[in-house]
Amino acid sequence: MNELVERLYSTGDLADDELKQLIESDTAENLAEYADEVRQKYYGKNVFLRGLIEISSYCKNDCYYCGIRRSNKSAERYRLDYHAVMHSAKIGRKLGLRTFVLQGGEDATFSNDNYLCMLIHDLKSNFPDCAITLSLGERSYESYKRLKEAGADRYLLRHESADRELYYRLHPHGMSFENRKQCLYNLKELGYQVGAGFMVGAPYQTTENIISDIRFMQELQPQMIGIGPFIPHNDTPFRDEKGGTLELTLRLLGILRLIFPKVLLPATTALGSISPIGRTLGLQTGCNVIMPNISPEDARKKYMLYNNKLISGSETAEGISILQKEIESAGYFVAKERGDCII
């Protein structure tokens, strides 16, 4: 396996059968070392922090894996108002954060772009040295265009699966596999820094599915890739399914870093939720982004996409200090800049 890793490091790609061997192997001891070397070549020891503001737990979709799916009658719904979002951003900026990520379900209340455009415009006006990232699901080309014109810089939209059959085993047929992918191409065309990604160890997922995800992203060339382990939620159809593993997630993070050397690669909250050292190991395997949650505390407790979600006091100076020490213990340091992709 080490020979395959070295070839991937040298060439940036492998044939499908070779990728399959590497993904399924647990003997590639040098993968993390090479992945770390590549991320340091382009980003040094910088770790970029993104202040996550979860603006709504309402969602019109019914994805089979998600805790805020429409059919979950036990989910606690909320929607942050303008002042709560601005207050969270103000706290985040005082803590040194240079990116705010507005994330939420596909809330029908936000189908009218006017409120979101006002919010983005005012965030940019009040924090002109910061980037605004959106993660609000599928929208029309015209909507994405208006949000970009209002000042949004980045957009995160996990494609979830590049295989049509698997996509519909994870999502109801009222959703559109083709539209999901088209949204990502629309975002690229409009000039966003775009993030795609998928769950690791999702129900029914095969190694071949993961390879198709990699091939799709090679075609798309996103600036950000977000992957994390699938974690079941008690109030979904997948409640009894086995979760994704730390080992496979780390292996894929290393592989992605070697295939996409300049990409922004988060050590996700889900990774930290399945292991107390998950994010640290992610940083040591090519990751260079962490997203501390600066949402109001009661909102963080309600935005439950999966069981046992990591909830920390990241909205406080003490919480950021603890996170900084975690990052430094892994051999890196918190960057002071916005952390744009260098592609």
C-alpha cells in the first residue's frame, strides 16, 4: 500500500482499481505523513477557523439520514432573527474569526432572498475584513446570483453522492439528483468558492460509490471538500444503521489531500463527535479548517443533524482558547487571515 500512496503523492491520481485497494486498506502507514507534507507545502501549519452560525432548523426536505428532516416531529425548530445573527457575528469577530458560515435547513421562510441579502450585506458592511460562507441547500440560479451580488463569498453544498442509485437510497424521490449537481456547477459559474462533499460510511455506500464521488469532484474542482463520518440519528429511518468509522474517514481525508493538494479541507464536527481526538487526527492527515460553533447556545442544542453531536463553548474566549490549544498540540497554529483557497 505504501507504494500506491507514494504514486498518488507523485502523480495526484490512481486508477479506479488502485484507489479501491487504497481505500479498503488499513496498512498505508505513510498516507498521513504524505498528506500532511502536501498541506504544509501550500498552507504551512495554518489552520483556518470558520465561525458557524446555524440560522434555522426548519427544512422542507426529508433526507433519510438527517435529524432536522421534515418528518421528524420530535425536532425542536427555531429560526434566528436578524439581531441574533449579527450578535453571534460580533462575538465571533471579537474572538478573532474571519469567516462566518450561515448554515441551515432548506427553510421555506428564506425562499424570498430579500432577508438573506440584507443579512449578507450588513455582515459585510459591519465586518468588511471577513468572508461570508453560506450553507443553505439547493436554490435557483437567480437566487444564488442575488446572494453573491449581496456579498456572499463561498457556498457549501455537499453533493452527498455522485451515484444516482445511492443518492435515491439516501433521499426521497421528491428531491433531484440532477439538480443537486447542477446547483454546484451554477455556484462555480457565479464565482463562488464552492464546497462539495459526502458522508463516509453512509448506508448502502460502497467503495465504488466513494470512487465516483472522487471522480465527480475532480470534474467539479471545488475549492472546499467536506467529508465526515455518517452518524445515525434516533428519529430517522437510518436510526439502526452502523455509523462511519474514524479509520475510513481519516484514510479518505489523506487521499483527498493528495488528489486535491490546494483544497480547503475541514476536520469536521462529526469527526470530533465520534472521537475525542478526531479533529486532531484530521489535522495531522491533511485537514486545515475547523468550524467552531458561535450560534446561541440554545440553538446549538436544537440543531441536531445526528446523535451525540459535539457541542462546545466555542462562542466564548475560553472555548476558542481551548480549541487553539488543541490545534497547537497537533503541531499547527490558528491563522489570522480569512483563509481563502489558493487555487
